[in-house]
Amino acid sequence: MKILKNISLKKFNTIKIGGPAKIIYFPENHSEIKAIKNILKKKKTLILGNGSNIAFKDVGYKNDLVCFKKLKKSLSLIGTNNIYASAGVSCAKLAKFAHRYDIPGFEFLYGIPGTVGGALRMNAGAFGSEIWDNVQYVTILDKKFDLVKLDKSKFNFSYRRVSMRNTSAFIDVFFKINKKSKFKKDLLEEFSKKRKNTQPTNQWSSGCIFKNPKKNISASALIDKSELSKTRYGGIYVSNKHCNYFINDGSGTCDDLEKLIKIIQVDIYQQHKIKLEKEICIY
Ligand SMILES: Cc1cc2nc3c(=O)[nH]c(=O)nc-3n(C[C@H](O)[C@H](O)[C@H](O)COP(=O)(O)OP(=O)(O)OC[C@H]3O[C@@H](n4cnc5c(N)ncnc54)[C@H](O)[C@@H]3O)c2cc1C
């Protein structure tokens, strides 16, 4: 198993922020996961996917990290009813795989730069769909660190949230193929174009910084309306393409990021009495 020590965490998140990691384990299969049970058991051990929704503090992460990005990538059709994906598979690969077999419902995942495991943890979504819409079963590592297959009904999920009671990590997932929904060949391309036109997809960011406060109120529109779209702190600034994306110009630190988050939260609260909740995970 690959193990890295004293390495900069900037390499492990898409906003390129963070001090050094003490140690990162990269298990590649189930037996390697079992081999690091004692590491995973520790309360402060953190699971890492592709780091597309994470920033790390400038002092670094002093506890153990386990990255599932190198977990053997398996993606297959199971009969005519299911798609199987392991946690390390990228959301884009899953979307393209479903598209290749004319399976509807996965197009929104194209352009989300995370792993399937991270997407399950965040209940990632776009264009009116969320990953848990398609789930039938998941294999989890439970709090006793056994691998257990659980039905979707064992989880409560909502906008960018899933209950993790007795779950320490998602290992793989069986998606249900929706036979009632119609496959639209151009939808994946349509979503991809929409994303490129409205989001800064080629800059250092971590996607949306805040959750939308209500279904009909987007954090981005609120920031724009409140004339905060040109706000910057140090090396981190509000994207001029999408106000809920913060960009690292290359010199940004976690301190800059947290200060900018605070400035926006305080201002939005003063102007609208709305508390913006963070979507990004900062450790
Ligand atoms: C350009 C850009 C566009 C984006 N667009 C969207 C979008 O449209 N919709 C959307 O929802 N998000 C979007 N995101 C945010 C991000 O891509 C998603 O939240 C993604 O699902 C995170 O996956 P990850 O593998 O990168 O997880 P990470 O960022 O590595 O981790 C996120 C959280 O999940 C946990 N975690 C990771 N893997 C596992 C696992 N196997 N088991 C248990 N916990 C785990 C981590 O501990 C952490 O708490 C975007 C980000 C970027 C940079």
C-alpha cells in the first residue's frame, strides 16, 4: 500500500490549500482496508476522496488520513438492473459509463470532479438530481470496521447531507437503473456546456462554498445581489463567473479562505438575516 509522510496537502485538494499531512494511507483493495483497521478506528482519522470539497488548515492535518482515490476502480453492469461502482471511481467516469449504455439519470455527475465515495458522503447533485436518487445498496465500513451491505432505506439524506450513523466510510455502491425514465443522448453534453458557461471549471476552487439557503434562493444570487461579487481576501476571491465559487489565485491560504467566508456570511446576515451554511469541509 502506498503511504506518504510529511507531504503538502495542497496536492490533495482542488482549491490547493493546506499545510503538511503527517501521513496518508492509500489502500487499494478490501484487504488493505482491513489491514489499516486500527488507523481507521481512530476518531480523528479522515477519509479523503479527490479533495474537491475539502480545504485543509495552514498548520496541516496532524492526524491520519486515508485516501480512497487509489481503491481498485470497478465499474460494471450487474444484469439489467444495476450499475456497480467502487468508491474510488470518478463521478465523470460513472456518468460516461451510464451514457455509453444509454442509461439515464447519471448525466448530472459529469463535471463533478469528485469520487463516487465523496459524492455519496456529500449527496452531490446538480441540475435537479442527486446521487442518492439512484442508489439501491451501499457497502459501508461500519463503526466496528466490518464491511456491511446496506439498503438505501437505512439512510436519511437531504440536500448535500446524509446520515452517517454507524457508517465510517462508503466502499462501493449498487445503483438502480431506472427503466421508466427516458434516455436523452444529448443531455450529458448539454449539462457539460451549461457548466462551462456558468462555472469556473478550470480554476483552483472547491465548487460551491455555501449551501443554497432555500430551494428558491441560491447562495450565488444572494452574494451577487448583495454586491459582494468582487470581494477578495489575500489570495482568495469570489469568482466573477459564479459567486458561490471562491478561487485561489495561487497565493491563497486557508486563513484567507476562512476570512473571506466570514466576511460574506456576516454581510449576507446583516443585509438579509440569512445564515449561509458552509458546503466546503475545512479540517
Ligand atoms: C469545479 C467544481 C465543481 C463542482 N460541482 C459540484 C456540483 O455540481 N454538485 C456538487 O454536489 N458538488 C460539486 N462540487 C463539489 C465536489 O466535487 C463534490 O462534493 C464531490 O462529491 C466531492 O467528492 P470528493 O471525492 O472530492 O470528496 P472529498 O472532497 O475528498 O471529501 C468530501 C467529504 O467526503 C468525505 N469522504 C470522501 N470519500 C469518502 C468515502 N469513501 N466514505 C465516506 N466519506 C468520504 C470526506 O471525509 C469529506 O468529508 C464541485 C467541485 C468543484 C471543484
